Amino acid sequence: MSIRDFLYMNKNDRKVIAVLLVVGVIVVGLFHVLGGHEETTPLTEADSLAMEDPRERPNRDYFHDESGEKQRFDVKKSVELFAFDPNTASADEFLRLGLKQWQVKNIMKYRSKGGVYRKPADFARLYGLTEAHFRQLEPYIRIGEAHRAASARYDSDEPSLRYEREERAPDTLRFPTKLRRGERLTLDQMDTTLLRKVPGIGSYFARRIIDYERRLGGFVSVEQLMEVEGFPESALDYFTEGSGHVRKLNLNALTLQQLRAHPYINFHQAKAIVNRRRLHGALKSLDELRLLPEFSPEVIERLRPYVEF
């Protein structure tokens, strides 16, 4: 709109436009007067927390204890190992042991609903707890008398899973005295109670060793202990070879499933043995397997102490 058009406009229209221009000038002037001297304030810790995306900060900073009270996590970054009772330990103690906040929250929720850890193995069921972390914590788990299962005081099939009577010998206690440097166990005289005396081996790991020995048929060398996943190499010094007596496999009598159950025979090797028996008759020597691509010289020598014909 030109000035000429403005002058020839209706008198009322000119007044309205003039008023709008005056109001605009006043607003711009107030903005410069009142807002022109603002300074940027530093971002405080509270501001930074408020600006975080809620999806990035789930509601895990707090938990409800057994009494229903809301408690805040005191986050610890360093991992410590110390004796603890999973039925009474605080959230802060669990965090110091290296557990995640959401794992601690699950523990507190489980306990608030009346859940009880009767034995160390119960704690292994904690969601997200790795096997390596549990083996690290297991020697430090102490279940209080008030929470132990009464049946654990009586005989069971697994000596390492029961609480021994007070009148039994000291070397059969649940937390036995560890072997001193120079003391050794023979491979053919091991059980879970004796294995728990070896530094670095707890009841959980002792059961894994015995289970592997059962599947293998017996150990013939100390180095075979390293075949147990996670076995601490430092514990090898506490073992010595025994008589070398092992349970042997009859390669001509076992089925495919029975053959593959042995740790040294996989499915393809078991299938190759069964097919060779079917095509060429009973095996007379382990060396006949050298003709099969599934059996390298190393595999045959490792298997030699465990087969018969």
C-alpha cells in the first residue's frame, strides 16, 4: 500500500492502521529495554537431569524395600568381594558386589514378596547373572541359619549340597579349610567335598568337574581339567595323576547317541563310526579310524585311552 492510497483511505481505517503501528513500536521497545540485558546462566546439575530424555533414565534410581519404603540406590562403580547374605544384604552392598541396578531392584522385589534364598544355588537363578560372576560370588555367600532349609541338615545324594552335622570331622564342613601349597589330590580319588578344598574351586564348580569326569569316564592327565569351561589354571598345582583307570567305550557295541555322549566324540564322528561298522563290519583297532576324514591323528590319540573292542 502506497502513502497516496493511505491518505485516500477511509478515516476509520487510517486510525486502525495507525494504532497497530504504534502498538508494534511499543512492543519492540519494551523487548529491547527488558530483555536485552539477559545473561546466559550456567547449566546446573538439576537442569542437566531435567533435560535428560525420560526414556534414557528409566525409573531404576529407586526401589522398595521389604517394609514398602522407597529407597534410593547409592551407585558404586568399584566392585568389592565380601561375605554377604542375599536375604539380608542392602541394595548398596549388592551394588558394591558388581550387580546392576535393575538386578538389585529384582532382588528387593523378590524379598519384599516373601522370597527367600535357601542355598547359594538359589542366588544363581537371578536374571542376568552370568556363570562367571556367580562363581566369583559363590564363595562369599552366607545363608543365615534362619533361612536355611531344614532338609539340608539331613543326608542327601550330594554331600556338597547339605549342611554337615556339627559332630562330623572338621574336613567335611560346608566351608572346608583350603589345601596348602604342596598338598595335592589324585585324579581318581576326587569328590565334591575334596574338590572344594582346592583354592579357587567352590561347590558349584566342584559339581561341574565331577559331572565332566563322569561323562569322560575318568581323567588320565591333570591337563584334562582345563577342558572344564572356566577352570582356573592356578588350581592345576593342587592335582596329581592317579592310577589312570578309566571307563572305556566299546566302539562296536554303542549306538550313535551313546557314542556322541562322550566329550571326545561329536555327532559327525559318531555317525562315521556307525557307518563304517555297517559297511565293513566290527572295528578291530582304533587306527582303522585314520581312514576317515573326521578323525585326525590328534583326535585318535586323545580318544585312545577311552576305547576298547
